[in-house]
Amino acid sequence: MTQAYGEAWYWDKRYAKESTGTFDWYQKYESLAPLLHLYVPPTTIHRRILVVGCGNSSFSEGMSNDGYTNIVNIDISSVVIEAMQKKYSDSPHLKYFEMDVTHMKAFEDGSFDAVIDKGTLDSLLCGHNSKTNAAKMLDEVERVLKKGGVYILITYGIPAYRLRLLSESHSWAIKLHVIDKLLPGECSKHETWELTCPIPLNSDGSFRESGPLENMDVHYIYVCTKHDDGYNF
């Protein structure tokens, strides 16, 4: 079924079975909050944030409770969007729209300060026409970001693959962070690497120091800042 991960019918069917409750892919808001505070502080200016492939995650609710006031959420599944619109109908900071992340024409160029992706790019890469759809998604993400805006990608994809994909035809600076994976029910555990400290990279995106990061039980977080000068790393 992984080949259907990019299809609306797959997610409609899945969310129809998960009519109640929430599920967060990879990490919960509490775990990632320090990194968001670093790159997208909630208290300095009014920031507009896009969460792609939101599903029935409580991540955006956590952001709202933490002081973020303009959070737009999109998902390809009409079933989950209808459920989330109903659930958060009284939450003015949270907006939900049915939308394909590879075709976000409803949003103007440069209209978001940040785009947050927990597993959506990974999902497309497991589906049909993976390379084409991933490229379309990244083109759209870059388009809707303001200059200086950040695309925060939380993924299982190791740098050898993700850095190459992210840097193809995209004019953004990339920083890499890592965070320990959590087992179901875990809230936190001892960090093997400080979340807010970027991993040193060479100009070509390779590790400056050879180490075991690609074999560690971590999620990789790529913070891509939009520039117009072609500088990548």
C-alpha cells in the first residue's frame, strides 16, 4: 500500500477508520518546540505558518497554545479536513483546507514565513511517480515561502539522499539537525545530540566530521532558508 501514499483515496479510507483521536507522525510538538522557537519565534512578529499533510495531528494545536496565531493546515484527504475543521471550528488561529501539496495555487507567491513538513515528503517518495511528485512539492513549497522563510522538514531520510533532493534547483541554505526517535507513549528521553545545534556540513552538504549519524536511531530535520542568490549550504 505504500505506493498509494500520495493518493487521496488511500488517506480518505484510512481517516474514515480513525474518526476519533489524533496521531502524530515522527514527533510531537513538545519535542520540536525548541527548534521552532529558534527559527520561527512566536512572539516577535505576526508569522503565517503552513503545515503540509496535517492529517489528524495535534501538532498545530500545540503551536497555537504556544503563541502562534496564524497556522494554515492542508491535507489531500477531504475526510480528515472536514473532521479537523469541525474539531477546531472555535479556534481562530487554526485554518484547515483540502489541498494537494504539489499544487498549492490557492496560495500566493511568498505568502508564508514557514512551511512545516512531518512526513509528507517521505509519503510522496513512497508513492507513485515519487520523484516527479517530490519535485513538484518542493517547487511549490519554495514558491509560497517568503524570502528568508524556512521550510522545516522532519524525515527519516538520511543526508546522503535528502540533501541531494533538497538542493536540486532550489536556492535555499540548508541546516541539518537531529532528534532522537520516540517510541509510542514516550514523551522525552536523553538526547544524543542537542536539538538546537546544527550538524556541521561541508559546502557540498556532506558531514564535516565522519560519524555514526546515518546509523543512529534519529529523525533528521532539514531547515531550508529561502534565498535568491543560489547559495545552498
